Amino acid sequence: KAGVTQTPRYLIKTRGQQVTLSCSPISGHRSVSWYQQTPGQGLQFLFEYFSETQRNKGNFPGRFSGRQFSNSRSEMNVSTLELGDSALYLCASSPTGSGANVLTFGAGSRLTVL
Amino acid sequence: GEDVEQSLFLSVREGDSSVINCTYTDSSSTYLYWYKQEPGAGLQLLTYIFSNMDMKQDQRLTVLLNKKDKHLSLRIADTQTGDSAIYFCAASETSYDKVIFGPGTSLSVIP
């Protein structure tokens, strides 16, 4: 079974630009969550999508947005990039059954903003 | 909202037991998780415990939950150098709720 795939793995942008990151979940998983990981703030929850709808949202500004497609693939977008957006962006998928919300993570997309 | 706290660093000798501690604030948290992150990789689920359990054992891993004190611990028996990684405690209220992570504990195993 293929794991969670994130693209691109590394990217460099300059302030003011925008970026789009992609996540392909495990086949059959309909929930996709996004996290920002930085040395100072740890893992911060961005948002979660389920069946193309945003189901949960963290405390990030509106520059951070996402969407989910009918095949459960998800993208997140960050507009007007700031230096502080430099981070590892992690995507995780989970099945939809009851019980624990067990997340399977991708390897992440490392964004550097210059 | 939920807040999860952990000590940031732990150093142990190879062969000893490691105990990583975690506290959480939301008594409504129903599921508590331990994840491991190795350098350059995403997080990997180690184990999780339901809030009506006190203990869960899985090979070298033992999870203890004190619901009254909102305290969770992960014990790794016979710690090996390959166990060196960052360990994250996490919590969620329901199976559909967001999962909130602690800051992670960096475990160093000294040969």
C-alpha cells in the first residue's frame, strides 16, 4: 500500500510570492490534515479536510488555505509569503472509521522563504 | 483549547529504560497518542491509548495514563541507539477531532 506522498519535497521562495503544496493520501483515506512544523513552535495544526470540506481549522491567518479534491488529494496554498513561513509542512491522512484518529504522515515539504 | 506539554530533551544509556512524560490540559481528550520522528522523515505512530485504559503494552513500549492528573508516559525498555529520535505526545477529543501535538522530546541514546 503506497504511503502519503507530498510534493515537492523542497522548495525555495522569496517574500511576497505564493506557494502550493500537494498531498496524496493513502488509498481509501478520506481525511487529510495539514501541520506546520518549526523548531520554535513545534507542530501546529493548520486544517483538516474530509470529503472535500474543511472539517477542522487551526489558528492561522487567511493567507493559509487548502482544498481537497474528489479523489481525496489535497493542496494547501500560502499567499504573500513571509520569512516566518519557512517550515516543514506535513500532511497526514486517516481513515474514516470510528475509534482513534490515527494519522499517517508524509515526509513533508520543506519550504524556505528568502 | 487543548494544550500538550513535554520535556524537550532526554538522554539515556543504551540498554537502560527511557521514560518520556507528557501532560495535557483537556479532560475531554479521549485518545492519546505517541508518535516518533526520525531525522528527515515525517511522524510515525507508535501507539495510542483510549482514555478508559490505564496501561497499554506493546513489545518494548509501555504507555501509562493517569487520567486524574492528565499525565501520560511512554516507557521504552532496553533502549537502543536506533531509538534516538523525537517523540511526540498527542491528544484528540473524538475520532473526528483535530489531533494536537506536544513540542516533542528529543531522545538521545548513548552507546
